[in-house]
Amino acid sequence: MIRKGCTALLMGALMIMWGCGDSGQVRPDDGPKAMPRDYNFQLIAQNIGINDPEGDVRCYYKVFIDKVEEGRTDIALDSQKKGFRAVISPNRHLLKVEKWVLDERRGTYVKPNNIDQPRPNYLYFDLRKGRTVTVDLQVDGAGKALYRITED
């Protein structure tokens, strides 16, 4: 008996809450909100000159901004896109990258000789206040690096 009374009371409360709720109309302030980004610099690196699975090694790029190591990209096959994100101050900056590859025999990552690094391995770019800069690095089969800069 008490259980039936509690259930009826709960159902009645839910019906009242449902009836007093939103009318379903969209208010002007409803809608997708732009989330602030947690970065203002992004590097995306990829070797587009890989045509042989044997040469498609696991690698990452160490990222230096203004001659200070800021971190590294994700680890992925050389032919896949690898990303790095950071927050840096608005200014003119020097970006330098170092490629590191997995030595499967040793089981560790090693830095290839300078001749096997992307050329050039640096880029100057400007970052304006309130903007996000994306640097797209594509390396061809001969090691030549092409940098594309976009700004949001």
C-alpha cells in the first residue's frame, strides 16, 4: 500500500516537472558554443614520398621553437600524419624539427644523420594575438621539405 502511494506521488511529481519544463522553443542564445582552443600552434608532419612498406618506418619529430625543445609529435609510420600542439606567445618564431626513427634492432628511437633529416629543417613564422597557426610539413622521397602555413 505504501509502495503504491510512493509510486503515485513520484509519478505525479515527474508529470508536474515535465509539464513545467521547457516549451521546446529555441532561444537566441541556445546553439553550438565555440569552445576555446587549448593551443595556438599546430604542426602536422608527413612523408609523402614513401612508396615501399619496407621504408615506411615508425618515427616522430622533435619540435623546437626559438631553439628550445617544446615537445614532439605523435609516433606513427613515416607515411602517416603526426601532430604536435602548443600554446606559444604572439611573435615571430623559429620552428626547427628533428626526425627520430625506430631502430627495430635496438628497440629505441635514434636520430638519423643530418643528411637524412628534412631539408630545410627550419621555418620562421609569425603568430598574431588571438590567432592559431598550423604548419603543414610534407617531406618528399628525396628529403625535401615543403612547409605550408595557415592561420585561423
